[in-house]
Amino acid sequence: MTRFSRLALFILIPVGLAAACDGTPAESGPDLVAANYGTLAIVQEVREARRLEADAQVDQSRRTAIVEAATRVAPAVVTVNVIRALEVRPASLWESLFLPPRISRQRTGLGSGFLISQEGIVLTNEHVVRDADRILVTLPDGRDLETALVGTDPLTDVAVLRVEGEELPAAPLGSSDGLLIGEWVVAIGNPFGNLFSNSEPTVTTGVVSATGRHIIPASADEGFYLGMIQTDASINPGNSGGPLINVVGEVIGVNSSIFSRGGGSEGLGFAIPIDRALRVAEDLIQYGEVRRAWVGFDVEAIEADPFGRSRGVRVGRVAPGSPADIAGLRSGLHLLEAGGRSLSAPLDFQDLLLDLRAGDAVTFVSEGEPSVRVRTEALPSVQAERIRILEDLELITVTPEVRAERGVRSEAGALVVGISPELQGQLGFRTDDVIVQVNNARITTAEQVAQVLRRLRGRGGIRIYFERSGGLQSVSFYWRG
């Protein structure tokens, strides 16, 4: 007998002896096999229970606050697809001989947005839908929804859309007030849109790097961004209009822009505070425009110290009869604070104005002077009587208040506050132009423009002189009437 066989016999013999020692017959045959299978089943059940418990613990550890926050908001994040018609201009005299006049070519674009109500209201950026001829919203579940543009506000880069659909999700809304520098945030959007095979949004993480950031444009084609939330969460092309959320899954901002040398994310992303975006959206939905407040004065920068630092701003021109004039603010005052916000530069003052509405009271703190409380009013251009001419042109009379509000140099005239795209294309007028003369007639009121044009209807050519950006221009046309 080999050593291995003797060892096997030694192991098997005690099993039979142990069964016989307690006075019961030893199990054998099928009964022994059944008992062993029963024991193995119990062991397997215990092992499976332990495995499931371990898996549950691992799964629970994976579902961090960031995962839960993204899961809560992602269903309401949409892709905003746009189609624009761009006019093709001849590149040379040779091309102009063959290209038909006013030929256009369609161009597609995309961005992100998010539903803020189950009634189909979508927030996005104004620059995402600018000049769009058609807008299509795609939900994360793949549904395409035809979209109507409710309104836009280029000053804050906010746009409001409306979609029609069933069982629409809505993102939980938080507040941008009291954000903590360094707290975790999540940016959600569709950075590359149709380059991916599905419509699920992309999630990136970071922290609140700063608040109240002002972004000065690098070129004349870009606008100022004031009071922005800065984050190092990656925001890439296509993310514009998507939500920036906190770790409890509430929207605190609208992703809008990045600071980049090469076009990609460099850890400098910016979002519009959600409180401001919602105020703008409310006005666009209710009035079709943003109704901002008027204080009636402008400010100038304070001279910087040798290190380039300044503190406060100086009151510039105060419009007669304005809220500031009535409250006692005077030119030359050194303002340090307004509405609880520090004023370090004129952009801080402009940032404050973006959040004010007519009727709000603002306390201005100046150096060495008593505080002044100003109750704002509606902008003079909003209160002014509208005069509609040529069916598609809306004017108001230039008053001292309107001059102060819009920075108009002309002491009299008619300010263009509304014009149809068709008439703008024909005459070249645009909003904020000031009509100062029609043929030889000097213009002092909006009603006078209507009277002069009615008198000249069908009498030949008309030349209109107007102020634009501080300069004088003119346009000629023939009105057959």
C-alpha cells in the first residue's frame, strides 16, 4: 500500500467510528449523500448572502454625493440644435459675376440647456440660439421636440425656450447666493453633441473657484460677462447653456463661457448665477423683454495707486429728475458700496444694475458722507410713449432721461427701440440709432418723424440722418407710399 493510500484510509476510518460511538447507526449510501448535499446548499446560501451584502456595500460606496446629484439633474439636461441661414458673399469680383444676389447657406450649431418646469420651459444661452432659423431640442431619452423661442437677453446671455411634450422632467433649482469658495460642483452638458452615438449628457466635476467674476471681452464681437461663477469643472464647446449644480443636485448656474488660449478647457469656466438667470427668464416669459431698473446716474473709475489698485467709484453725471437726483446723490461722490456689495470698479456697478428691478431700494455708501437710499424706477425708454411708423419701425422721443440711460450724444431726436428684420435689411437702421434729421427737417420728437414721413410719402427720395455709437450717418430710400 502506498503512502498516499494509507493516509486516505487513516482519514476515512475515524468518520465511521465517530458515527458509531454516540450509539446511532452510521449513515451510509444515499442518506449520507443527501445529508452532504444539504450541508453544501446551506454553505452556498451563506456565501451568496455574504457576496450580495458585499456587492451592496461596494455599490453604496460608489454612489457618492456627486453621483446622486448628477442622477437627479441629468434627465432634465437637453441638447439644443439650431439651424442658421448665413448669407454667402462673393470672395472676388469673378465670383460676383456668377453667384446670385443674396444667396444663403444653412449652417448647423448646437449647445446645451435644461428644463426648469414640467410645462416645457428650457433655459440656455443667448449665444447658442442667436440668429437661429430653427431650433430643435433633444431629450436624454432620444426624443426630439420642436421648439419655440420665448425670448433672449444678450446682456446676460440668457435665452428661454418652450417645448411641447409629455412627462417632461424638470431640474431642481437652487440658489447662487452664499456659494462657498472650494465647494464641489458638477457641470452637465453635451460638449460634442452629435459626435457621440447617444444623447446622454456628459458630467464633469470641480469646485467653485471664485464668485462675482467680471470677464472683459477680447474682441469687439464679444460682450462683457458680469458677476459670474468661476469653476475648474471642464466646460467645453457644446456645454454652453447646461446647468452647473451643487452636490445636493440643485442648479446654481448656467454654464456660459470658458477662458482658453487654444479653444479647449483650461480649468477656467464661468457660469451665470441661477438667481439672475431666473429673474431674466421670468421677465422674458411675462413681458417678452427684460424690465431693468433705472437709477439715473453713471460712475467713473477712481485713480489707482502706484500698484494699480483702486477702491470705490466716483459718481459721474446725474440725470435731472432721476431717482438718484431726487434722493440727493451728486456728481463727484466717492461710492464704496451699493446694496451690500463692494464697489471696486465701474463693472461692479454695472453688475449691480443687472439684478435690480423697478421699485427696488438701494443704499449707496460713500466715503465721508451719509448713506443715500435710492428707489429705482423703470427705464425711461420703457415708460416712454411708442410711436410706430412704416408699420415695422418703433420710436421714442429722446429726453434727458433717455440720453442718460442710452448714452446718446444728440440733445434731441427719435430713438429706434424696435425694428423688423425686413426693414432693418432694407434701411440699415437698428435699435439704439437716433434719428436727428429727415431731409432738411430737424427732428425733436418721435411723433415728428411720423408726421414728416407721412407728408413725404410718394414724393420721391428721403434721406434720414441718424446717430450711431456717437457718430453721424445717413441713409437714403424712396418711399412710394
